Amino acid sequence: EVIATLMVWAIDCGDLPLALRIGAYVVRHNLIMPDNFGRTAATVLTEEICNPVLTQAGTDADADLSAFIEPLDTLWEIVANQDMP
């Protein structure tokens, strides 16, 4: 649970490269998220990274989202084969 929590903290701090490195480990080894998350690690990783991007895109049609391309591509590589309810 500690490593999975560190993944979320890295996202919260905006350190997406660190969050994705930890997330790849968490997903690859099927580590369980703490109970208070109520979702799989792949789902948490995806939602926590994508929601701010979607919010920014929805509130500012002219927003430059190019900085998110690489992290989102990496995220896709991590979660592509995961079941995310």
C-alpha cells in the first residue's frame, strides 16, 4: 500500500514522470491500492493523471496540452491491457 500511495502523491505533486515510473511497477506487480481508493491501481493512475488534463482542455479551448503527450503515451503503455471497471 505504501508504494501505491507514493504513486498518488507523485501525481498530486505534479511529478508525472515519477508517478508513471512508480505506476508501472505497481501495475506490473498487481499491487493493491489502499482501501480508501476503491479502485484498481490502473484505474487510479489513469483517472488521476487524465482528469486534470481533461479539466484544462474543457475550461480553456486554446490550452497548450502538448506537454501531456509524452506522459499520456507512457500511461497508455502501462495500462493498455488492464481491466479498468
